Amino acid sequence: MRSRNDVLSYCRTLGRAKVLVGLNIANEPRQWEWEGRGLRLISTYLDRSEDPVEGPILLRANEGVVVLRQSPA
């Protein structure tokens, strides 16, 4: 687990699959500094569909997101 700029983040791995979780614990937007590409699976705001993302990501106030990380080609 890691915390920077009021964003907690961690990675879960199963085999070759890596899932990243970013949680903004501030009451204002924060930049989640991560590198790479992935597929946003869900946001705690429940208003975004699954879509490709590339780090870093701007998280809204108190937002959490789950990203399925893509392996480098």
C-alpha cells in the first residue's frame, strides 16, 4: 500500500493479471500518479463505464477506481 497526495493505492496480482486500486481520501480532486495503461473497471461514483485509461488519472473528491492493468506489449 502506498499513499501520496491524499491518494491511497495498491496492486493485487493473480497470475498475470494485475488490478490497481486508487482511493482519493480528500474532499477535493487529486492526481493519482501511476504509469501504464489499463481498463477502468469501476468508479465509486458509478457513473463511468469500462473504458481504457492511461496514468496518471485525475480522481474526483473521495473517488475510488479499480483498473485492470494491461501488460506492456
